[in-house]
Amino acid sequence: MQTQYDVIIAGGGMVGSTLACLLGKSGKRVAVLEGHEPSAFAPTDPYDLRVSAISRASQRALAEAGVWEGVAARRASPYESMRVWDATGDGEICFDAADLGEPDLGHIVENRVVQLALLDAIRASDAIDLYCPEKIAGFTLEEPQVTVTLQSGKTLTAGLLVGADGAQSKVRQLAGISLETHDYGQKGLVCVVQTQHPHQFTAWQRFMPSGPLAFLPLGDGSCSIVWTLPADRADALLLLSDAEFCRELTQALDKRLGEVIAVGERAAFSLRGRHAEPYIQERLALVGDAAHTIHPLAGQGVNLGIKDAVELAQQIRQAQGDIGSLKVLRAYERARRGDNVLTQKAMEGFRLLFGNTLMPWKILRNSGLTIVNRMGFLKYEMAKRAMGI
């Protein structure tokens, strides 16, 4: 027996679950397929390696979805300022929430915390059914609906199938949607560290020719780091002793927070830019990492995905008639593709700009940072755009 829904979402991560909650609140009948739940959370748990910088726009979307209180009640670390500088000169730019009349610039939140809050809301909703552990095995179009076969053998039907199942999206593969991929030849090394001096609720980012290093403030006084490096260099750093790694990291941040005095578990992941072409087919749409991934140097990946979820939910709510029609889905793609491409290219441009060691480029970078830092209006327009306000 088939179960009928308005929307089936493959992937119950941060983006897919945000979309589900937004649609459930608008009265749509939704199924969420998720392969596994995140581990349970306790306030005494050490911080996870994988965190996201949640922008103000994403915070508002999570509040609209009814989950921000659940996120904040677990663990969310606000940051009030940001300092960015070039390792090859004296160029520096600083952003402060107080100058914008805001309490903070955003929050550093563990991915697991966001997903757990979303899953709580999904389970509390009469409009959403969670299938977990479960994954999509295949789908067929049988107008005016799509029939989805699950790995368990169950079948579900809906007017729309959404692929929110990550960079290795099974939905995208089954649909035969092509993917433009660019391997950056870099890895992102992540860990949680303790520093000699307090982080001052500031996000610190130093741009080096090998890649940017970010220290992101956490609520217990520690910092989550994301260090972008050539792949072989990242692998070598993983093999160092804790003491050796702390020394390397202290020098890499130019001792802005004094000595790095302790480090937890370390991991590294490959960095690739990806973009699907197209995002949609009849009765199918891709969101988040299933549609695009970008360089993490500005921490915008999950925020772009949540923007996708907000836009698709809005188009579905506004649709007059068939929510899986190309008319509705093209409106979603038009609204999101330009912003995603622009952000992706901008991040790649910054990566190339700050990785260039030729003197003219060094002068351009450092003078540019200094000039923008002095231009209050331009600087804070940039900050507002990043925050989504």
C-alpha cells in the first residue's frame, strides 16, 4: 500500500529538515527520509568537530521553522565581532555587531545540535512523518505524481521529491543530473582548541598563501578551528603530536590569542566546489549540498542551503495548483541559482587572490583591506549582506 504526501524529502540533515518544518507549518503533508539520527546530546559533551556559522538570516529561518529555541537551549555560541587579516602584510578588516546595532554577528553551532532540534520539531508535527533509518532506492514519474521506493521496500507517492541528501546525493544521481566539480587540491583541518588568551567572542581569520585559518569562538571559552591547507600539508599536520601541532597552530594565527595550549581530536576533509545543472526536473528539486558546495573560507555553505529551503518552501506555499510543476520549480531555481553561483565564484576568487604571492597582489590585498576597513558604509553593507539583514 502506498502512502500519499505532498512532498517527500530525501535527507533529514539541517537543510532538508528545515524545509520539512517550514512546509509542515504551512499545512503540507511531508515525508522525511533519513539514513541515521545524530547522536544524543548532553550539555557536558565535548564540542563536535563539525560546526556551522549560522547567519542572522538562517537564525530567522530556524525560528520560523519553530526550532531556534531548541538550538539555543542546547548550545549556541554567539560571536560579536570578526577580525580578518592578511599574513603577508598589515591589511586588516574588523566587523563589530555593536556598530550595526545588533547583539551579535551570528552563532557558531554544532551541526548535530541544529539537526537534533529540527528532528524534535519533526516528531512533534502531525504533518510530517519521519522514516529513519531509511533511504531512497529509486523513483518513477507517474503523472501527476512521483513514486518513491525506499530501501526497505516501502513505496511513497507525492507531488514533489526533494533531494536534500548531501554532496553525494542519490536523488541527483538517480535523476541523471550532471555535476560540475572543481577539486581545490586542499583539505579543511578541523579541531577544538584551548588558547592562552580569551577569544573575546570574536571570529578570527588569517589569510595565508596556503589557505585561510579560522578560530571560531565557542561558549566554554575554547575555539573551533577550520584550517584550509594543501592536502599533503593537512595530512602531515594530522600526524604531529599534540604539542607539535599546538606550536604550529600558534604560529599560524600569529599568536593573536597567545599560545594554543590544548587540542582535541583532529580530522581533515577534502574541499571541492560542486554545482548541479540543473537544480530541477519535473517533480524533482535539489537543495543544499545536493545542488552546490562551496569553499568554506567564509562559512556560507549551510546558510546557502537554508536559503534554498526557505525559497522552495515559499514557492510551494504560493503555488496555485501543482507544486511539482516546472513552472513552480523554475521560479525556485531562478531565485537561488544566481546567488549560489555568485557566492561560489566570490569564494573561489578570494581563495585565488589571497593565495597569490606576487608583490602587486600582496599590495592590492593589503591596501584593499585597509581602505574597506576605513569605509564604514561599505564595510557594514558587506556585513549586513553576509548576515542576511
